[in-house]
Amino acid sequence: MSNIFLYIFTLLALCGEISAQEEGGNYRFRVMEYNVENLFDTRHDSLKNDTEYTPDGTYRWTSGKYWRKLNAVARGIVLSSTDDGKFVPPSIIGLCEVENDSVLHGLTRRSLLRGAGYEYVMTDSPDQRGIDVALMYQPSAFRVDTSYSLRVDTVTGMRPTRDILYVRGTTLCSSPTMLREFPDGLLPLHVFVLHAPSRRGGEAATRDFRMAVARRLTAGIDSIRVLEPHPRIIVMGDFNDYTSSASFVYLAGQGLTDITSGASAKGIGGTYRYKGEWGSLDHILVSEVLRSSFSGSWIGYHPDLVEPDTKYGGVKPRRFFLGPVSRNGYSDHLPLISEFVF
């Protein structure tokens, strides 16, 4: 693994930035979604319930552990997006469970990814623990024009939750069909990143909370459709729901397709394992017009990202913490990857 990293980051240092990957004369656009599980800094935010992740808190969250976690996230991104021994930097990466601007600055500027040239935008939500969502992007592959947060109104019994991140930008296209529509070769994309409320308390009892997120998402999409009849939309995140859930039935009725339904890798049929069963709470959805550009989805698997499941057999995601004890792990989720050809 060390040889791979040496090759990757020597190459990145020489190139300065990553250009869009070309495939058959068209541009390959790779999308990753990754719930990185509690990427907190070590400082207490007096407005948030984050004391567990401080030096005196439950997890004894020292600077040393923080930097190990930061580099674990970076390694997870690299290992899961390495094809035939070569790192293929995702054009955009949607991240869930990141605390603030400090951790994104550290991830893009001071971790193992520091030579990859990523920029980022993120939310600042009313979530009580202080966790948010973010979008990392390669400026040479995706130029951000605007970004803002969509606040989710609470329903009865629901605590304030994470904002939805909206980002509008452009990428390159070179197919004849797209060049007829976009002769300048710049394809507009609308990207949403979300992290819906958990199922804690029971799926039925919390179903309306996730439906509130789905409705706020579609309200944002409807506002785009007023100005752009057939927008190219990518939605990704931890929905805390499965494709058979009520929120996904609703989103399908709003013209969104889950292109990651059934995604797998090496016999792993999901991004998350619960009581020995793989499933995907993480999803990537697209609007109808993007389906013709879609080339494939898979779980971002690498042997280092999993460990034996001694209770149920097989393997499970290799977490950074087991209870309060830190280990040489990553997250309780595996990354999810989709690819498009423009």
C-alpha cells in the first residue's frame, strides 16, 4: 500500500491538479458518496453537544487521534477509488458526518489528500451534535458557480436536522449530442448532498422525519425546474432509508432514479452492515436526463476497509472506534461510487 501512496502523491505533486479523465473521447465524471462517521475536531463548540469528541470526553479525542482519523478518511477515499493500482480522483465527493470547516480544511490541505487539489463547500446546520455535510470537488473537473444550504423544517417529534447542501456548477462534455445542446462544451450540473435523520426509535416512528427531508429536497428541485425544464441533477448522501422505503417511493414519483440500487463489490451488497446483513442507507440518485450518461455504480471496496465479523460471519466495515477504544479503522460505512461519461 505504501508504494501506491508514494506513486499517487508524487504524481499529484508533479501535476499540481487533476484534469478531467478522458474515456473514448468523452469525459469521465466520477462521483463518490461517503459517510465518514464522526469526523470531529478536538475543540468544544459551546452551541453544540460535541463534548464526547474533546480531549476530556468519552473518546479522549486528542490531536493525535484526530489526525489519524483525518488520514483514515483520506486513505478510504484513495483506496476505494483506485483502479488497477492507480488512484482515480473522484470529480466530486459528498461527505456525511463532518463537523465544520476546520475538518474539511484539514482533509483537503493537511491530510494525505493535500496534493490532490480538492476544494470544498459545506453546510452549517442546526443539528444538535454539530455534524454537517460537505462537497469536495476537483476545480479542473467541476467548476462551482454557487452553493447554499436548504433548511429542513421539523415536524412533530423531530429534532433540528442537517441542512441539505445545494451546489450548482459546470463540467466538461464532448459527446456530439451534448455539444449540440452545449456548444461551449460546458455542461451544467445541480448537486445535492444530504444526511437524513436516523432510524433511532424505530423506522415507523421516525419515517416522517425522513419524509420531511425528501419533501424539502423536491421543493428545491422544483425551483430549479422552473428555470431549467430538464436539469441534470445528482442527489447523494446517507438517506437512512432503503430503496423500498416510503421516502424513495416518493422521490421516484418526483422523477429521481436511484442508480446505486443493487451496487456491489466483491460479494458485498451494501455500504452498511447491521446484524450480519448488508444494505445501503447511502444512495446516489439522478434526474431522468442524466440516465443516458450513467455508466455504472459500485461499492468502494478495498480489503483494508473491512474486517472479519466475528459474530455473524463474513466481513463488516472497519470502524475507527469500537466503543470508546480507537483502532486502526475508517468508518462504519463503505464509500459508494457512480460514474458518468459526458
